[in-house]
Amino acid sequence: MGYWLMKSEPDEFGIDDLERVGVEPWDGIRNYQVRNMMRDQMKKGDLAFFYHSNAKPPGIVGIMRIENEAYPDSCAFDPEDKHYDPKSDPDNPRWLRVDVAFEEKFDDILTLDWLKQQPELADCPLVRRGNRLSVMPLTEDQWDFILANAKRGQTRGGTNRGSA
DNA sequence: GCCAACGTTGGC
DNA sequence: GCCAACGTTGGC
């Protein structure tokens, strides 16, 4: 079982949109490093945190499930599409996507500010300077740590994420 | 294969 | 809206 963190701008597509539609193609990935990870490591049934970027505040807002292995991103073939890439040949697609399914929305966001303060996450690319990956793998320890804190916040019903 | 120009990401 | 960081492009 693999664990991931995937970023999206809530103005474009947020956790509430995913909850409403249930399943959504995660398309528009135009970064080779991310594509390779999706192609080589991402498996059906993997879990991913949904991260809101360019949000106020940015942070982790819920969980989704990877529905299939990577397959060609047809958006790249559509000249009308925002993510059109004329260099992607339908006979040899350059870009891939997966479908993701809504799993859970947290009551409270785990903010980037809080995530940055956690020693357990010091090695996560998310909190490293200059990181630009929109999809990144998490270790099982990192996943468990984040999930435990998301749950703890829910049972408390509060927004306080002070390091205890 | 170098590297300057340019585009994008994403926090602030 | 600004801008630091980084990836990509393309001339040479």
C-alpha cells in the first residue's frame, strides 16, 4: 500500500468538489518527476492526502483513494484544453493521470504552518524549501502521524494544533 | 551540453 | 500581487 500527498488549488478543484462528484480524473500533471512516480509507484488502492495549495490557509483537508493505475491523460491531446500539449502523441502519450475517489474530509485543516513545525515530517518534501512537486510519496510513518493528528483534532472538535 | 530566457508553482 | 525557487526550452 502506497501513501501520497496530492496538491490542488481549491479555487480550481477542492475537497468539496471531490466529495460532490465522488470520483474525478487527476489530470493536467505536466511534470516528469511526478509523472514517473505515478507511472512507476502509484497503485490502485493507494491512499492520498488532499492538500489545498494557494489557499488560506494551505494545508491537508482530507483523504482520497487511488482508483486505478496511471493511464494516458487525454487532456494533452485537446487543443481546447488548458493543459494541451502538442508534443504528446496519442500513439505514445507523454502524460498520464489517475482517477481519485473521495474518502474523507477532515473537520479541521492541518495547516502547512503546523505541518512545518512537526519534527516527524522534517523529511517530507512538502516542508522542504523550494519543493514544487504537486504529487509526492509519504512514508507509512509520515502518513500515520498525520492521520493520527487529524483524528485527534476531530475528536476534540477544536482547531488548536499546538504541539503537545 | 551549456546556459540565458522564460514560464510555473505556491507561500506570503 | 510579489517574488523565490526551480523546471523547461532552445540557440549556440
